[in-house]
Amino acid sequence: MDERGHFHMLMHSPTGTKPPPGNGKSVGAHAYSRDALNWTVSKTNPYTTLVNYSNGTSFDMRRRERPQLLLSDRGQPRFFLSGVEDYSDHTWTLVMKFHSADNVV
């Protein structure tokens, strides 16, 4: 639940939504609701297989799943976590700091 009392769900979705050109495969979905009974699936990709690192490099992962958000005590997203697999069959949990215009951490 966010700070306005709205519900959100991040999901792994092998089909995702329409993939953005050049930005990895769409593998996630986001749904939202005001009452936790009636849900709308967003047409915007919450994440793809493309990971941008802070040093300016990026990598298109083979798999990316198990999305989770770590929230502040006010319900604001602070970190995004996901399980990733590269093409050498290595897997790990990736933790990314969440940034937005309204959410400076």
C-alpha cells in the first residue's frame, strides 16, 4: 500500500507488457487498486531484463523475476529487488536504489 492508501502489486510475467524498443525484454507487470478487490493492470513496464549500473554500464539479463519493493515507513519505495540470471548461468539477488522526482533517497 502506498502513502495514499492505494494498493500495488509487482509481478513476474514471462509475457510482460509491450516491450520498449532497445530496453530489454519485458518480464514484469504492475497492477494497482484502490480497494484491493478491483485491479487494473498497467500498460507501462515496471521493469525489463535490462539492468543499468551506476558506473554507466548496462547488461541485458537472461532472466529477471521475483520483484519486490522495500518501502519506507510512509510507504514510499526505497529499493527494488529482483532475482536475476546472466548468460553464464549465474544467479543472484539484485538490489537497486529507487529514484524518482518525488522520491530522493
